Amino acid sequence: MALLEIDDLHLAMRSFEGEAHVLAGVNLTIERGEIWGLVGETGCGKSLTGLSVSRLVPSPPGRYLKGAIRFDGQDLLGCDETAMRRLRGRRIGMIFQDPTTNLNPAFRIVDQMVDVALHAASTDPSVLGLPAGAGRGERRAAARRHAQAMLERVGIRDAAQRLDDYPHQFSGGMRQRVLIAMALIGRPDLLIADEPTTALDVSVQAQILRLLYGLVQEDGLTVLMITHNLGVVAQLCSHVAVMYAGTVVEAGPVRDVFKAPGHPYTRALLAAVPSAATPRGALRGLAGVVPNLLHPPAGCRFASRCAAVMPTCFAAPPPAVPVGEGRTVACLLAQPAEA
Amino acid sequence: MLEIRGLSKHYPGRRGSKGVDALKDVSLSITKRESFGLVGESGSGKTTLTRCVLGLEPPTAGSIIFDGVDLASLSPAAMRAMRARIQIVFQDPYASLNPRMTAHDIVAEPMIVHRDTLRLDRRQRSDRVVELLDLVGLGEQHLHRFPHEFSGGQRQRIGIARALSVNPELLVLDEPTSALDVSVQAQVLNLLHALQERLHLTYLFISHDLGVIRYVCDRVALIYRGEIVEQGPAGDIFDRPGSDYGRMLIAAMPEPDPDRSPFRTPA
């Protein structure tokens, strides 16, 4: 069974001007041990997809119109808040873009980490390696030991001393490590990382990517990495899903997609990133603007900017066609693989 | 065109502390009509260097010579006139445009500031705004709109038009595309390239995005902790970095090619 299955997810968001159809049929299947990159430009719904998995989209204004999210077989859209709290911080870990605003500046790292550890242990005492009836003091001590072990795991030196530091005593990269350590406390199966390296320098970014890769290889973690950086996806991810205006236009193993993109939007996106071989002036941007999701077009959402557009594109949204091993392209021009 | 010699900048700390040497003996020279890339990570001194070049910060030691004139020797009035020749495009197009001014007023403002040099009346300024907006790919219908009515890429175009309004020779581009999506970044980079050809501009391009620097720059300097560790033609630095820092930085650069990942072996 897949660890995470998002099946035809539709999400609408209420705004002053009306209801925007922000996710329009997102499909994604993630197996254990895979590192998925979810890429796309601002406003394409990649973060909302990540937040939907951890059920952090506030409702209202959010409203799920259709579809399902199954985590290890369990239907998340049917879960109530109590059930979700048991999953978050425990089986589903999350890290976000800005390591500065996600730590409370008024508390020592240790207090913030122990809180998370005790929360995780309240649903599953084995997280701290304690029997069910352990006392309060015993649990706190174990939580501190566990927090220290996690800091060491993410490569923070002198973890025992650094535990008692405040967030401002850490650099940006170190703070992101603290947040990763915090997300790992509940020994999650799935880590959702929303732009975890965007605020960091390239050299620090490289260290964080190495750390995430190590966690997947050694601890059997599964990662859903949300990013707009195609370079990061190419380096780290085993699979990639490309989103545009609330739909997944292409998904599959990262090498297949990057070497032979099947969707015109994927091609446009890759052509916009300067590589070593791009002569000056040869970079291709993408003309036009993203459709207004308050009044989304009836057909393909990319049609108005597509270089290969045909009259039939405006009729109905193109279905995702399987085009190869574990690979889909949502385009009328895609050639289905021979079964 | 621009010659920086032995530039140092020291920020004093509180009493008893040593303060910070933001720039240490930085020397570089930028030739007319080239794109010079300055690459460094946060805290390396990129911003301090640009602030010194723009005359916003007096250097502790060293000199900045623009077109044969030492900026430190200029009177405040002469410096003001000089500033028309050196303009900047800022990183964040959301923060660098006044939300209460229209596109027209934003682009016209530098011409009012520099009215002594440019000598344009109100009508001439407005005509020039239309001309400038057209140059950066915006139309007359955009004239009287406010910043919030524009997308990030369009705002950056307004920022570029504003910088160009006083006919500068040197344009300092401080991370002009880092707040933009890649498809928009590509358009802005191409616009900058076309403008450089057309208006014979010299660019000082500051970025931490090595891919962008490699794409737009002729020569590159790497700055680390206030010191220039390496400078030379862009091709040389990217293909054969000569310093440890350069090698580390180039190796850390995420190439959009799955076969060049350090974690994978090519198929």
C-alpha cells in the first residue's frame, strides 16, 4: 500500500470576490522511501497540497469539494481534529520555509522540543522508549534525552549544551536543523518540507539537502518536498510532480521528467532555468499570466499560455495519461504508453 | 568605468567590543558596458559594497573612482549630480515601490529629484515615463495604476524603468530576480540583457544565485566575509574555480540536471 495517496483532490477557498477553485483534481501517490518534489510557481497550490495532507487548511475559508487523501490507508479528510493531532508531529512531520519565525524566540530550544516529544509520547509512549505508566519526571527526562539525540542526528555539535540556548543563538541553517530535529522527534513516516532551504545560502542549502537525503537512506523516511527550485528537485528528489494553477500537469521519476518533459508547462519551466549551456539571451520566459481561479477556464488551465495549444484544449480539462513507468502527463498531446 | 581600490568598511561595535569589518581591502574594476557579477552569501559584505558605491555609506579606507572621479572628493551637490549616473534596482519589488504612488509618479520621481541635471518640465517628464514604460514592456494603460495592481515581474519592470529614468551609465542590480518565479525571472533577465545592448549600460549584478550570475555576467568576483577571494572571467570561475571557497560554492550550486546530483550515480 502506498504511504500517501492523494486522489482527485478539489479544494475551494472563499474570498471576498467569490470562491476560488484552488486545487482542481490533484493526484499523487507516494510510496515509502521515495523523495517527492512538488514544484510549481507562486500560487499553483503546492503549499495548499502539503497543508491539506496535514489538514492545516483552515475551514472556512477552505472547503474540500471532492477527492480523498489516504495516509497509510487512513482517510485523512474524514478525520476529526483529535485524530489529526495524533498524526501530526508523530507520523507526519512538517518543516516550513522560514526557520526564524517557526521557533518561539522566548523559549529555550529544549522546552520547545520537549513539548513536541511529550505530545508525540502522549499518543505513542514508545517514541520515548518508556512504558505506558511512566511518571512525569521520568517522561521529561526521557524527552530531553530524545531531543538531544535528535539534535545530534541532524548534525548539531555540543547538542547537550545547545539544548539550553535560545533560537537567536543559532544561525539560519542551524535553526532549520533544529526544526528538522523537531519534526523527527515523533519518528515520522512522512516528512512534509515546504521550501525548507529557500531562506538559506547555497552552501547551507547543500548541507540541509545532504541531511535530508541521509535521513531517507538511513532512517527510512519518506519526504514530500515542496519547492520552486528545480535545481533542488534535480539533486535531491527521486520523483517529481509539477503543478500549475491547482492541477498536477506531470508526475514521475525525476530523471525521466527532467530529461524528457512531456507537458508543455514542464518544458517551459525547465527552459526558464539558466544552465551551464544556456547562451546569454537564449533563456525563454513564459508569456501571459496564470488564469483567474475565481473563474477558472473550462478546459486545460495552461491552454492560454501554451505553445502547442489546439482548439480542443479549451473544451474540458485533459485527463492524466500514463505515459511510462510510474509517469503521467495531463495533456491531450501526450502519447499513452502501450499497455 | 568603476574602480574600487583597497576599500574597507568598519562598523564600530558598542564600547568594549571590536565591531565588524564588513569590507576588507576590496579592489575591483568594472569596464564600460560589461556585466560584472558580485557573488556572496548572506553577511559577506555585498550590500555594504553597493551602499558604498552608491555613496550611501562612507568607506573607512580606500577609494571608489567612477569615470575618473574619486567619489570621496565630491561636494554633496556634485555627489547628487553623480548619483544620476549610478542607479540601483532593488531586490524586493514589493517593498521598493511606494504603495501610494502610481506607476507614473514612481518612474517620474527621480527626474524631479535630478531636475537640475535633466531640466525636464512636467510634460516632458510624462512623455518620458510613457517611453520608459514602453521600453520595459509596459503600456500606457498601466500609467495610473498603483503597485498592488501589478504582478511581481511587472513591479520589477517599474523598478527598472525608474532606475533608467535619469539616463544612468552604471546600474547596480541588487538581486533583481530573487523574489520572482523562474518563468518571470527569465523574462526580466532577457529584458535586462536587451536594455544593456540598447542603452550601452554597465551592470554591477549582485546575486547569490550562481546560475543567474553565470547566465548574465562577463566577469565575476566572489566575496566572502568582506574579502574578494577570487575574480575573473565568468567561464573560468565556473569551470575552474581557483579558491577553496569558489570550489565549495560551485559544488553547492544545485544544477537542474538529475545526472549531476551528488546523491545519485548517472544512469
